[in-house]
Amino acid sequence: MRRLYEIGGAEDSFRPSPYCWRTRMALAHKGLSFEAVPWRAVEKARITRSGGGTVPVLVEGDLWLGESWDISEYLEATYPESPFFDGPGDKAKARFLDHWITLTVHPVIFRAVALDQFPMLAREDQAYYLERTKRKFGQSLAEFCGDPDAAIAELKPLLQPLQSTLAEVDYLGGASPGYGDYIVFGALQWARVASPRRLYSADSALARWFENLLGAFDGFARAQPARAHWGNPAPK
Amino acid sequence: MRRLYEIGGAEDSFRPSPYCWRTRMALAHKGLSFEAVPWRAVEKARITRSGGGTVPVLVEGDLWLGESWDISEYLEATYPESPFFDGPGDKAKARFLDHWITLTVHPVIFRAVALDQFPMLAREDQAYYLERTKRKFGQSLAEFCGDPDAAIAELKPLLQPLQSTLAEVDYLGGASPGYGDYIVFGALQWARVASPRRLYSADSALARWFENLLGAFDGFARAQPARAHWGNPAPK
């Protein structure tokens, strides 16, 4: 049986991690079923066989594999049908998208949604993240995040290259989604799941593209409850 | 005979435009020779047949075509050998790179190099650009640019996703360059031609990649004089 270790919240079904969403969508793209295993950031011992301390971790038989990019390469090599990439140039540019989202976009989304997300996390992870923020930045989480509206204002120019592109093409994969789409999707799904705040206009090209991906694979990603996003009620 | 209208400077051979460099490299990639026609920003009347007021403009027989992206699509369709793109996903992501460079990177490079570039421009274009900056921003060019070192400091995090990607792959096109590489190359070649300032570390992955592209097509792009860049002397 295939298993995917993922960040879970106080409730097991809360799934905010952008990196885990990349891998979830990648598995759905390949038509591969999996058992979703909730995991908390403090539970390093449960995933030592992956060689790392973060999730996603994919387990297939004796293989324990971490790092979402490495998992995408493994899946593409092992299950070549329905490819993620057109070829090596497409893959190199998807990797650029990965670094761009991780280095440039995620930190701003974090400041926009982390305070909304915090009460949804497991109690032991709340303490872990507070301690880590204090240690790395010498600040409380609230100090580190500052005004979420300021972060949302920063996002607008940051996301404009995506808006301009998605006004012209259906997907970053062309006529159908590819792994590059799932990299970007993970960031916006994180925001949808963790926070009721609207990060971009509901009538924008990015919103249209996101809605299409929420509906992909029989609505696989839409089945994850939104946090009162786009008017949906917050989960209990 | 194929012609390419491009921004020229006080000296005809000064070629700073990042968009024109994309097209120059694209033509070299396809093995297509062309007559390089220097043009100044005030000479709108010379390119009316393109339907626009900016260069590059490619002329082939009766065709007058502007906009670097449209030119790349035309060249790919007309000369399919040595493709620019792996397929539609690669092309969509190259278009993302185009919007990202244009919206996010070019404005910062402008503030880093425009004051160095200014004396190299044709006298009539100097007056044109000063007037335009005053009209659009209510500022002199020097006020608009501010401290070039501040712009260079901003560039470092902005370029980090490229650095991280090019530390892992040879080109954004994979094992060999594609049009996505030329989009990024245009920005750095502009800086190399227009200014003696160093925008990124000479021993970085980005610098290695740029040097490889300067050497491509028998050193086509290296033949363009640098502005005392990497220790080269400024042109007379």
C-alpha cells in the first residue's frame, strides 16, 4: 500500500502544507491511490527512514522518499504515463517555478495566513512553531507576521507575472495541467485551507485557473474544506 | 533580405535593448542571418508598418513584425528546426519567464544601469527619455533611478530563484539553450552592454550560465562590447 505522510492539524483532516499539496496533486495526476497519513512537525522519529525531517514523505514498499521535487522526479520516472513535463526544458522551468514560489511567494503568503492557520494546528506543533520563530527570528509569530493586509498588498505585484501568463494560456502545462501547475497550486491551496482571507481578485485569471484545478481529478482538491474562502464557511 | 530594427546609441553599434537581444539570440539559434538596422526611439515613422512604435521589428519580405514574443512565435512556426520549446507546457512557462522578467526584473535593472547608459544614447533619444520620465513619473531620470547600489541590492533576492535553478541545470532549456534562456539573457546582456556595474557575483551559477551564452553561436553575443563589465574597458 502506498502511503503519504503529510502535515495534519488539531483535526487529522486539516491539510494546509503547500508542499504536500504538490505531491497530492502529482499522485492524482498519475492516477495513483494512496493512504494519507497525518503527521505533526514534532514527530521526526516517525519519518527517519526518509533521511529527512520534513513532509511530504512518500512510502512505496521499502522506499521512503522525502522532498516534493524528488518525489515528482521519482513518480515521473516510475509512472511515465501522463507525463508531468514536455521534456527537459519544461522540467528545468518547472524547477525555476519551484524555487521562485518557495523563495519569493511562500514567505509572503506565510505572513498573510499564518495567524489564521495557527489555531488549526495540533497543540504540540503550535508550541514547536512558536519556539522556532523565536529562535530563528527573535520574534513572536504575531510580530513576525505583522499586518496580514500588508502581506496581501505585497502579493499583488508578486503574482502579476502569473496573472499575465494565465490570461493567455489555460495552464502552465499548456492545454492541460502539469507539475509546474501543482507547484503554484500548492501555495494557493495552502491559503484557501488555512485562512478566510482573499489573496487575489475572484474574477482574475489566477482565480479561474485555481478553480479549474480545484475541479480536476473529480474535484479531489475541492473536497478539502476551505477556511471560509470565497465565501465558504469555516470548518468546525 | 531579413532585417532587424533595433535600438542603437550615439554610435550605431551600441545595442543595449534586452528585447532586441532576445530576438538576436533567437535568430542566431535558428541559424538565420539578418541585417541589423539601428533605430532610435524617436523614429516611430520608420516602423509604422509593424503596427507598433517599439523595436525589435523583424522584416522578412512584406512582413513587418514587432513584439519580441510574437517574433519568437513566428520564428518557431516558420523555422521549426532547432525548436525553442519542448512543447506547449515549456512555451507557457517561457511566457511566464517573459512576464516575470519584464514586470519584476527589468524595472530594477533599469534603476541600476540607466544612468550609466544615458550618455551612450543618441542625443535625440536622450531628450525623448528625459521628457518621458518627467511625464510618466514627475521625476528627473536621476531622481527616478535613485542609488544604483540600492537597486543592485534588491536584485540579489530577486535573482535567487534563477541562481538556485542554474546551480542544478545547464540551461532553462535543459541541456541546451531555448527561448526561455534568451529572455533572461536579454536582461543581463543589457546590463553588460550599458553599465560597468556588476549585478551578481562573478563566480555564481548565473554568471557561469551567462558566460556560456556569450560564447554560443561562435561568440555572437560576446562580440558586442561590454561596458567595462567583468573588467573589460568601456567603449570609446
